[in-house]
Amino acid sequence: MASPTKIQFIEQALSSDSPFNLSYLDPNQKWMIRNHLLSFLQDFPTFTPNFGSYVHNNGMAVNLLCVTGELHISANTPLVPITIWIHENHPFMAPLVIVSPNYGNPIRRDHPFVYLSGSTTCPYLQTWAHPRCSLSILIRNLTRLFTHDHPLTPSPEPATVLGSGGSSNFTHPSRVSKREALDRLAGAAYYDVAKFKARAKREIEELRKLRAEMTKRVEFGERMVGALEREKEDLKNRATEFAEQADVVTNWLRFNDREELVAAITGDEIEKAFESVEPEHSDSVLEYLACDKAIEDTIYAMDKAIEMGVVSFESYVKQIRSLAREQFYKRALLVKFRGIRKKERSCDA
């Protein structure tokens, strides 16, 4: 039975001249709250009535009555400090239940019925209806839930808490009450949703990485296509240049004696098939130019040979020196002939 002090406190708080300025305005509502609290304290005398300001999620502050106490779950688990606030629309609205940490034991992050803030929800609160529900049954329901899933201890494997397929302390489903079956289903659904969220998060992360990789590949492909397009354009320009050069040669052949040209090409005097700009020294210039290009090709071939190890280094150096002297001599003569031609042109001018 509730102590006279607790009864006196409740009656004073709900009286018309109460100094607590509570948010309960209807006299009939106050009478029901009084009866419910007294009945609750008779069943759970260790709880203590109190009052205070409660702030709803929408920011509205109200002055409400509450009862505070500790739930004894088992001998091996810590006590669960709990506060039950009587809603301003009680009994038609469910009470507001808050769980507090106990002696350094934090609230679990993955509990299906208790949030980190301490706010508590369960199927019994979600299906609260007057006059079927009461504060005493609420406490018994919470005690049974916390027996299987303590809010202040490390979480066991989901399959062994309220899940299906693992061992649990629930009796066979055919022997449990409708309320207990609903609680069990809510807990199992919570853990299933938690697993699904974790798996979905991993899949999203994998898809994000795949998207980044695909973006890189698309960029690489676009760069390759751009390079091929530029190469195609360059080849097209070169083909155009070759076509123009072919037209020039064709036009030249059209206005020259083809029979004489063919005879020169088939004979030993192919150079006579072309007209020189400098006829006086044309043979010498052509010879020196040909020698210079031939030496360049020979030096290139020697470089490849030394890279492949076909010739020795001493032989390579000896040949390169000889070719360099010969090339220098030919290029000096070319410079000399071009200087003579330049002076002749200046004199003619």
C-alpha cells in the first residue's frame, strides 16, 4: 500500500489550490490520475511520486506528475532507473517513459525499445488504450522486455534476444500471451531492420566505389576517343597534302615529254629527267646532297647496330669518325657552292 506521505503529495499536487501549477485542468481527469497513481504505488511501493517540467519533441514545456524508481531485472544485471511521466492528456495518451543510465552503465546504442536519450517505446505504449491499459501492466511489460533485452548491458546476438531460430528465454510460441508474442515480434523486426540497414550501407559504399571507378574509365575512354579523333584528323590532312603533291607531279608530267622522261628513267641517266635550278653546279650539288643523306642513314644504321650488339664499340667509333669527316667535307662543299651562287645572283642584280 502507498505510504501516507505519497498519498498526501499526490492529493496536494492535484488539488485546486496546488502550488505546482500542473497542466491537468479537468477535475475528472485529475481524479482518474489520482486513482491510477495510487493503484500503481500500491503495486510498486518502491516508486516515488514527483513533479517537474517536461519538454515535448515539438518544444512545448508542460508541468507534469511523474513516478521514479528502479526496475530489478535479475541478480546478474544492473538496476534500471526509470521515470514515468503522466501525460497531460492521461489516460487517453500513453505515459512518457524515460530510462536513465545506472552507475556508469550507458544505454545501449542498438536497443530495440530504448533510445540513447532514454526515451522508451514498446508495443504496449504504442497500442495504449483506456481503460484496457494501466501503469502497473506497463511496468510488468517493461520488466519482461528488459529481462530478455537489457537496456544497460552489452547486446547479445540478435538471434538469441527476440529473434527467431536461436535460443531465447521465451516459452514456446503456442504458450505465450498475445502481448508477449507482439513484443517478441517487435524486437525481432527491429534487429532484422538493423541488419538490413547495415547491409544496405555496405552495398551503397560498394556502389559508390564502383561509380567512382566507372567515372574514371569513362574519362579515360573519352580521352582515348579524343586522341583517336585528332589522329584521324591529322591523317586526313596528310592525305590531302599527298593528294595535292600528286596533282603537282601529274601536272608536271602532263606538260613535259613523257617519252624522254620514260627513256631517262629506264636508262642510267635518271637525273636528266629533272631540271635543276642551278644548272652550272647542279650535278655536284646533287651528288653532295646525296652523299650527306647517305652518311646520315649510315650513322643511323650504326647506332642501331651498336644498340643490338652487332658491332663492337671500337669498330663503331672508328666508322663514326670516318663518316663524320666525310660528312663534314661534303657539307663544307655545299656551303661553298651556295655561297658562290649567292654572289653571282647579287652581281646579276
